[in-house]
Amino acid sequence: MSAHGGRRGACTILAGRPVVRRFPAFAQSAMNAPASLNAAQMEAVQHLTGPCLVLAGAGSGKTRVITHKIARLLLSGPGADLAPSQIAAITFTNKAAAEMRERAKALIGARSANKLLICTFHALGVKLLREDGERLGLKPQFSILDSDDVLGILREAGATSDAQLARRWQWTISLWKNQGLNSAQAEGAAQNDDERVAARVMARYEERLAAYQAVDFDDLISLPAKLLERDLETRSKWQNQLRHVLVDEYQDTNAQQYDLLKLLVGERAMFTAVGDDDQSIYGWRGATLDNLKRLPQDYPQLKVIPLEQNYRSTSAILRAANNVISLNPKLYQKTLWSDLGEGEPVRVVDCDNEEHEAERAVARIQGIRGGTTGSGAPAEWSDFAILYRANHQARIFEQALRKANIPYKVSGGQSFFDRAEIKDLCAWMRLLVNQDDDPAFLRAITTPKRGIGHTTLGALGEFASKWKVSMFEALFADSLSATLNARAIGSLHEFGRYLNDFEHRARHTMGAEDVKPLLMEWLKDIGYEQHLYDGEDNEKLAASRWTNVMDFVDWIAKRSGGVIDATGGMTEETEKKSLLDVAQTISLITSLAERGGDTNVVTLSTLHAAKGLEWPHVVLAGVNEGLLPFKSEDEEMTAARLEEERRLMYVGITRARLTLAVNVLKRRKRGREFVAGIPSRFIGEMKLEESTMREDPREKLKKLRAEFAARAQSAPKDAPQA
DNA sequence: AGCTTTCAACTTTTT
DNA sequence: GTTGAAAGCT
């Protein structure tokens, strides 16, 4: 969903503004489309008696369909008449889930919306495993490992210091798990020696996870699927609980998610899958379009409904998008159209090199922004996005924007939860929940340093694995004194006692106002602030780390509930949770989305991260052969790969509402020398008319400004949109 | 030999 | 801007 919808809506309400007329799309984006649904949307919402696949083209109002369908399911009728708790809406990101709930609130009220099960696939998996995972031998407080933990375990399991190699294992193992293979099956399927090694590492990895009572992200999908498949009782329980399941971004599901879904909906098959095969861009991480293909085969009664009206982009932009994507083989036929007018032609911008490209992009942004001032509402910085294939392309744009004093944000940078200091604290939180979580134990006991070194820990680890207990359990074992000196044992016991005490307090401290002091006390006890300043020469950096820590504390406190001062001064009483309760959910949440302040800035984003978003003005950067479509040295360009790259281009084009610039580099910097840049084949595939492509931009802008000014003056006030 | 410095390269990403 | 590798220095 767009970050602009709300403000644009306000803009429409403040009617009579020339900007509404000048850019018809402003009046009617997918976000604030008319109150009624169009025929196809209505059909999708009203189809309640069986499985439904909604092929939601870009900007066709898919979130509207999902939320309206939820509302419909709450009303009476066959297939409907459900309680909110019987409806599940599954997304891929926490952000999407949060937005979905907000939209649902607006439609059915907060009381009902809060009872809906709106969550990510992984959060659903956690819920299922916490409730019923014991049937798989998993204790309810199992730990969830993040990818760093996994990497660490793999390095150890494979006895390597080669991080690159471990990362390749991690990658391979994850793909195997996504396909539902265990280590034994993987070993059988292995194609070469590398894969055979990976499979053997995987076997040891599996053992460790079991010993740690820990699961990785892939397990959060595959274990629930396994459980539901094997255990009739659990399966019935969940199938009865969830009477209708809606899935967002269905094209991004992997094989395991398909199985999980199938088991969740059961024979009744009451589900609504919403997706777009043309926007499938995550094949490289296991998503498979087979899931779209299989749906009508597995569910012959499946109702397929394409949403083809686009409420986002002008016809010129949509035509370019359609032309590109039409070259891909089609799973389902659909052609997007819009009635938002022809709009400004898609512009191809030739650039000498990367620097020049950045300059031109900045100039373009300033030009468009300046061009609308005066007569109407000026374009905001947040109306612009620069999209690119690879993260490293952002840097040069950052420089140029900084130089021009234009505020910006880079989306998809390092996440708050990836920062070392936050991971340190998360390790403690995880250890509170599950003391057998050895990776968390190791991190917590060594951060900050407390005189327990690798010798002591090595001995402890050896002891633990010998007796098949966790390191924490080994802490207090009597026979430990055989291998360790009294001083080391004293330190270990001190740590163990502190953790036990902290756990006890965490269990009984509830609500934001009590949890925060507890956390502050804890940080003081372990000397964390001092640790940050000790470990960092740069004082400013240490200070910023400490600020992150404080953000983290506030964030946890807020989640522990009690009286919350919500936005707008309204106070809201929520259920109080103990620190331990909050700690249980931490691993799953990775973005601190609540940190605001970053409004009205230009967005820099990868094409992948831009999916689902929209901006009035979009610049696609570096649309060259080799970059988009991306070509790697050692992998050949298969048809499937090219098709996914083409979909990426399609996603990029369809982010734009009003204007779209496609940049081509004439020369690319490769190391120190320049190499010739070849325009991407996708440029030609857009089939833009020659005349509109290469017109002198300054002439064009002049013409446009004149046109806008004339229209702005002649437009009658408050006239409804044609 | 082990350390530092310089130089170049750099898919896409969520949970 | 960061990381990894290779060259150069002590």
C-alpha cells in the first residue's frame, strides 16, 4: 500500500485544488478509489462458497478486496456468518499485516478487527507451534534463530571459518527446507560434491536445533505443515478454528507454504488467494509459480477472478508495462487498463555515466517539483522515488541528493534488529524465554565480557554435549569442578543466578510503566552502556548505539501494554503483558516501523523492496543490459531467469502513477575504466513511440508547464472528476 | 611470517 | 560504505 494514500485523500477532500484536475490520478488512486467496488472486485468479495483466486494486477485494489471480503464474511449468508476469530488473513511481512489490520479497522471497527487473525505466515507458524508443537517434541518456549545464529551454527557444524562457504550452505539448506526436504532426502537429491557436503552439514545442523529446542525461519512453515499432516487432532482443531483463510501476495508462496495452506483449509477449501503472477519476483528465494498453476488442479471448483482495472497509473505508463509483460508466457490472461487518462509519456533518459544519471535524476525531481508550485499544491518530496536493481546503486543517488539538499530515505537498509547492540539484547531476551538456547546463552554470557573466556566456555560446551544437556543446564552440574577451576565456576554460577533472578522478575513484571525500569536496571547490572563505550573508539558511534538501546527499551515497554498514549493524545488501555511474554515474540519482529519522522522525503529503493508501493513520480535507474536484466558471471541467463527480470521491470514501471523516467547509461563504470552501456532490452519492449522518447526534456517541460497552467485556470472549481 | 594498507567490487530479502 | 582480497611493509 502507498504511503501517500492518506495525504492524497485529504487533497481530494480539500477539493477545488488545481492539482486534482491536472493529475487526474490524484483523485482516484487504488487507495482512495470510490466507495463502491467494481464488478470484478465485487465478484471476488461475494464469492463465499468455495476457493477463490483473485488475480490482482498492479494497483487494482487488492487490499480493498481482502478487507471488504473480511467484512463480508462477518455478515450472514452461506459460507459467511463468521466470527472475527475464525478468519485468517496471511501476509508476508509484518508491515503488510499491520496495514491490513488498519484497513480492516476502518471498515469493521477496531473491536472486530483486533480479533481477526492477521499475521505473517511465520507468525501463524509460531502460534501453531507454541500451542501444539509439543506433539512434535518441541517445548512451548522454543527459540527462533535468526540468520546470524544459523550461520554461526553452520560454521561450527561444518567446522569451517569460511563465512562464504557457510553462507552458501545456509542458502542451499534453506532452499531444501522450503521444498520440504530433510537432510537425508537432500543427500539423496544432491547433484554434486558441494551439495553432498551441505547435506551432511545439514544433518548436524538438524541435530543442534533439536538439542537447542530451537527452530529457524523455514521451520516455522515446514514444522506446522508436518504437524498438521501427521496429527489428525491438531489438524481438525485448526481447520475448525479457521473457517476462511485469505492469503496476500500469493505468488510469493513457496512449496511449504502451499502445503501448509492446503492443510489449514482442508476439504472445505474455504480460502481466498490474492496474487499476481506478473509480479512474482522472489523465485530466487523459493517462491514458485507452480503454486498458482496447481491451484485449479487441486481445487477444480476454484473461482478465478482477474482484477484488471488499475486505479494507479496513467494509460501511457500502463501501456509500457503491458507491452513489456506481454512477452512473458501467461499463466492466466489479464490486461490492465485505467481510465485515468493518457498522461505524460514515459521518458527514456540517456545518461553519460552513473554520476550524470544521479544529477539528471535530481534535476528531474527538482524540475517536476518546481513545475507544480505556484498554481497548485506543490509536489512533495515523498511523491518521488528512485528505484534500482541493486543496493549499491543507491550510494551515488544519496550523494547527489545530499548535495542538492533534498531529504531522502533509503529503504531496505540495515534493519534496526540487525544491529549488533540490539542482537546482544535480543540474545538476553531469548535466553529468558528458553534457557536451553545455546547460541543466545553464548552471546549473553560473553556480552558484556564478564571474565568468562573461551577456555571456560569450551569446557562447559564439551561437558554439555557429552551429557546431552544445554549449556545452561550444565552450569550448575557438580561434576563441572573436575574440569574447571573454582574461580571460573564461581563466575558461571554468578551468571546463572543472575539470569534466574532476572527471569523471575521478568515473569512477574507487567505493563510498560514497570517493565521499563526493570530493563533499565538490567542494563545497569550488566554494564551495557559502559560496554558500548569501551568497545568503540568513536564516541559518537557509541552514543548512537546507546540511543538504539534506549529505543529498544521503549519499544519493549510499549509492547508490554498497560496505558498507552497512542497517537493523537488518545489514551488506550491494552492488556498488560509480562516482559517474558513480550520476549517470546521478539524474534519475529524485525522492523521498528513506529519510528516516524521520515515523512516527506524522496525514496530510494530496490525494485524488490518497492513492490506494493506507489509514487506519483518514479525514476528507474540503470536500465541497462547486465543490470536489468541482471547478468551474473557464473550463472547463465535461462528463460525463467529472464522472465523474472522482466517481471521486475514490470513491477518497476507499475509503481509510477503520473510520470516515469527510465534511465539508460551510455557508459558504465567497471572498476576504474568505463565500459559501454547497452540499453536494456526492456526499453525496446516498452514500445514507446520514438517521438516521445527522445524529445528535448527542457522543451517538453516548458510545454507541459504551459499546458498545466492553462488547464488549472480553465478548470471549474469543485467540478467532479470526469 | 604476520600485520597493515590499499584497492576494487558489490543481486534481489523477509521472517 | 563496507568487505574481502591482494600487495606491501616490518
